[in-house]
Amino acid sequence: MTCQVYLSEKAQRDLDGFSDKIANQILTDCTRLGNDPIPDGKRIKKLQGYKDNLYRLRAGDYRVVFKRSGTRIDIVRVLSKPDFQKAY
């Protein structure tokens, strides 16, 4: 099952703040997410305590927060690990 991956405006601004190398690594992981969006407990986990079905993808030292609905994946935020721990 393949899914369409969409970036929110905040996620795009987050990526613009990173170096090109890091942004490309994160985008590669997000593309791979479109091919296999099922939580596996290691790289992809469901975030607890949120009304929306929010998940996080571990991409190196960064965390990608996304929502999944049907065959659509919306990337909500892309944060460094310390920023992710503060926000979520």
C-alpha cells in the first residue's frame, strides 16, 4: 500500500531551517514512509494522548510528526529531538 505524502507549511519552514544534507535525509525517510506507514515500534510510534492520530518517525537525530488518514500522510512538523521532547 502506497500513500501520498504532503508537507504542511510549518513542516516546510522547519525543513528550510536545516542544512541541505539533513533536509534531504529527512525527505528520503518521508518518501520511504509513503511506502510503509505502519507503526513498527522502532522508527514509527503512535503518540499517546492526542485526539488526532499523530505518529512520529525517527529520522536520525530528528523527529517527523505526521498524521495518517486513508492513503494520505500529512507531515505536521519536523523537529530536532530536544525540541520534539519539549513540544510533544
